[in-house]
Amino acid sequence: MAREDEYDYLFKVVLIGDSGVGKSNLLSRFTRNEFNLESKSTIGVEFATRSIQVDKKTIKAQIWDTAGQERYRAITSAYYRGAVGALLVYDISKHSTYENVERWLKELRDHADSNIVISLVGNKSDLRHLRSVPSDEAKAFSEKNGVSFIETSALDSTNVEQAFHAILTEIYRIVSQRQIQDRPDMSGPNPPAMSGFRLPPTDSDFKSKQNGSCCS
């Protein structure tokens, strides 16, 4: 099996926010180090993966991107299912996209796991001459709502790595801490499911299904 398929943790992270704020370019910059100036609005859903190292563990991120337009709201529940992290993105040069952050946050709270890790991302920081959302205002909003905050530019790569690494590391810390706490209970015949986060199958489960030794 290729190294790409070897990982210790698989975390699903969703990108949400208004259409045109740069979610798809954040995804392509982080997973492929690409940026497309001509990128069109995403139709439906797409996802890409990339693995990073934290504490000598391989964490594979499965990052989902969807359109911000209202007409795609029907996919909401499936989109959020199993997500353990969310990047809520707005465009620092378009105040309306920041005004809608509150609505997106409510949708996240309504549909996603209550323990989901959220980061507010002010994208397009390269457009500082067109800035309409002050950093201090967004930072105060994030602190009030208990989420982290960072400004990025998918165009020139500023803070893109840091944004994804920070949220994945935070998820890892929570999950690994919870595993340590749950360990005494894992010895019985029916170990309890890990509360809060619903993690995807482990790599070994995936291999056994591939080899036909399970669920065939």
C-alpha cells in the first residue's frame, strides 16, 4: 500500500462561507500548492486530502469544499456529517461576506457535531488596500464566539499552511487527550464509542475490508 494511504488519524474538515471568498483556492493551495485566478464557483461538493505530521503521528486531512450559494443548502446535513473541524471563510475586502459569518456559524452549530473545532478565516489578505473588515473587529468576534482567528491569502500563500496546521493540531490534541481519558474503559467486551467526535474507520479497518476479510 502506498505511503499516501498510511496514516494514524483521518480528520474531515469542511470549508464554509459565502460564494467567492476563496474556499476552493484555499483548498487547492493547501493540498496541491496551486492557485487559479480564473476559478469558478464550486458546483456541488468536492474534497481533497493531504497528510501532515504532528507528534510523529501522520494526520490525514480530508477537506471538503462546497458552494456558498443558497441553492445548494439541501446538501447541508451530509456535508457536515462526521466533520471534526471547520474553516469559516470570509473575504476581508467584502464586508457582506463577514456580515454573513454569524449565519454560517449558526448553521454550523445547528448541523455539525457540538464539539467541532472552528476557525474563522479572513481570506484575501493580499487585498489590504481594499480591506473593509478590520482585523481587530474579526478577532473580537472570534473571541466572543470561542473560535480561533487567522487571516490568509490563497494568492500569495500567506498563513494558508498555518491555518490548516493549527486546526488539525487542535483536533489531534482533543482526540488524543480523549483517547487517554477513555483508555481505562476500553478493556471490556464492548468498549464504548468515543464521545463527541465520530472518527472514520482506522486504516487497519480499511485494509481488512479491501482484503475481503470483513463485511464481504
